[in-house]
Amino acid sequence: MPPRTGGQTPTNMVIRTDDGAVSLLVDEIGDVLDVDAATYERPPENLDPAAREIIHGVYKLKDRLLLVLDTERTVDIAVGRVV
């Protein structure tokens, strides 16, 4: 990611894993959404291969896609584990 601009403060999201809590640096934290399970799909085939490793699926919303991050896989990649 490029460096944050001067006015951007860091935002962290803490997740719990089997190995303990992990803090992820994120761009922003948005709203909590209720999604319809029927709108869930596997990641698109044209998604960048690096992104496909950590995107578990997508929900089609009215005007955008909501990406579902595979947090366990993301943490494994971040600490250099091979899954």
C-alpha cells in the first residue's frame, strides 16, 4: 500500500485466531451490514491471483461488491506460513 497522506490516521481491526489476537492495518472501517446469503458468490475468475488467495467470496450489493476476506489465510501469509 502507498504511504498514508498527512491527514489519514491509521486504523486497525483486531481479529482472533487460533494463535491469538492479530491487528490488521485497514484503509477504513465501514458500516455493519446484513447480507442475503443468496447474493454470495465465489471470487470472480478474473480476480488477480494474489487477491484470490485471500478473498473467500463476494456478496453482490445494490451498487457495489462486498469482498469477504479469508482472515486465517491472510494472517498465515502475513507471518510467512505455507498453507
